Amino acid sequence: MTSPRVRKIADRIHVIVAEMLERRIKDPRLGFVTVTDVRLTGDSQQATIFYTVLGAEEDMVATAAALESAKGVLRAEVGKQLGMRLVPTLTFIHDALPESARALDEVLAKARESDQQVAAVREGATYAGDVDPYKKPREEPVDETATGELDEPAAPDEK
């Protein structure tokens, strides 16, 4: 569990890096970048910045190169705005969460479609066997010749 201080610093780094990418970094290789998360080690020495890029694979590669070249400027600005004696090193990692979510959405859509196909087939279906497939207790045939009275056992001889 991270301390509240570390979480506050990570949130501040998130805001600083996002604003710098939006306003001050003018690299033409930089695509439409969104900073999704920042994770800071417990000693505040290393910050891992997760980002996503809107576009094709070439845009992701170009943006990764642009972020790597702008790392020094971003770290200097983070140090200046945070006022920390030891500024954390920045590491940029492409966040694969949107692609995973998209793949999961596609799987769920396929499952929904197959459920609808099964429901359509089920509409006109009938039972393969009896309507009531459960076994019932066997009924003994009624003997019409019997009087219906039970024979009483003979009383034992009393002596």
C-alpha cells in the first residue's frame, strides 16, 4: 500500500506531465497522447508513467520516441514544480489496457450474438422426450377380486 504522500506526488506528476505534453512539447512525432496513470515507488525515486496513443501502430512508435527524447525536459519541469531535492526518474510505458478492453468487448459481443442465435433456435423447439421427464412412483395394479379387507393373522393359542 502506498502512503498518501507518495500518492499525492504521483497525482501531481500526472498533472504536470499531461500539461507539458499538451502545451510545451512541440515534437511533430508526438501523437494524440493521454496519460492514464502514474506509479511512484515508495521512496519517490522512480515514476512510471502509463500512456495511450490514439492512432495506428506507427503513431505509437513515433510517440514513444518523442516521449523518450522529451524525458529530460519533463523531468526538469517536474523537479521545478514539485520542489523536491531528489527528482524521480521518469519511465514511459504504453498502457495496453484500452486494447485489452477492446478485445474483451469483442468477445462479449460474440457471446451475445451466439446467445441470440440459441434463443432463436429455442423458440420453435419441443421436448425430445416426455413433457415431464421425471420418474414417478410406480402404481400397483388394483386387484378387483379382493374384498378390500385385510386378513387378520390368527391369534396365538393361549394355554
